[in-house]
Amino acid sequence: MKLMQLLSEVEFHTYTGMVQVIYDDQEGSSKIAELIRALPGVTTVTMAADEGDNRETLKVKLITQKSGLEAFQALKQNALTKYKEIRVVNIGEKTIEKK
């Protein structure tokens, strides 16, 4: 089987959802958005609300082969393990939409 044939059989899905991030106070909100954007599968990050107290609500778009909730749970786990600045990540499960 050729590589192009294998790639054509793989299905990727795009999802968007809201994510709340609580972070250490020395980090800025734009830096947090950049860190989330650098995670695997994330294509765009838009700042939806600055809630103060080192909390940001972000609209995240990602591409994955997983289900929507599974992909956002992986994003959460990656963010918490890779970045010590990020203390809590809350996924708005009801906001996840397939695009």
C-alpha cells in the first residue's frame, strides 16, 4: 500500500470549544494563549474573555482523529504537564462543536 493511499483513508475532524485557563500571576494573558496554541492539534486560539484573577476564557479550534471530548481532554492533559505556569484547565464540554 502506498503512502498517499494510506493518507487518503485517514479522517481528521475539526472541533471548536471554550476552555478556561487559570495561570500563575506573572504570566500575561497573551502568553497563555500562545502556550495553548503551541500544543499539538491546536490550530487557532481566540481570547473570549479576560475574567481577571489570572483567568482567561479561550475559544480553541483543533484538528484531530479523536472524538471532540477526547481531543479536548488530551489538550488539557498536555497543557498541565508541559507548562508549569498553567494551574487549571476547564473544558466547556457543552461548547464543543464539530466543524
